[in-house]
Amino acid sequence: MGTRSSDFNYKVALASGLKSLQLGRLRQAEEQFRYLLTRFPDADGGYRGLAKVLIEQEDRPAALRML
């Protein structure tokens, strides 16, 4: 990741996605995790988070592909 601000942005987006997932706001969680995939493709938090969203949406094949 590199810079301090990008680390901060990553952590904020990850926390926001996890909170949305915890609250059952799957669309918001999916948006946050997709943002992570776009901005931080080398970090695995977005992939794991999106896989969790897909499992909640009962799309296990897509979740497995994500991982």
C-alpha cells in the first residue's frame, strides 16, 4: 500500500464494509469491498469481504471464485 493516507483510506473502507455487512446492508458492503478491490488490488481484505457478501447472498460459487 505505501503511503499513510492510502493505508488510512484502506482501513476506513474495510471497516465501513465490515460494519455494513454486520448490519445486513449487503449492497453497501458490496460497494465498499469493490472499492477496495479497485483501489487496493494487492490487499486481500476486499476479496475476503466481497466473498462474505456473496455467501450472505447465497452465491457460494462466486464467493469461492473471489477467494
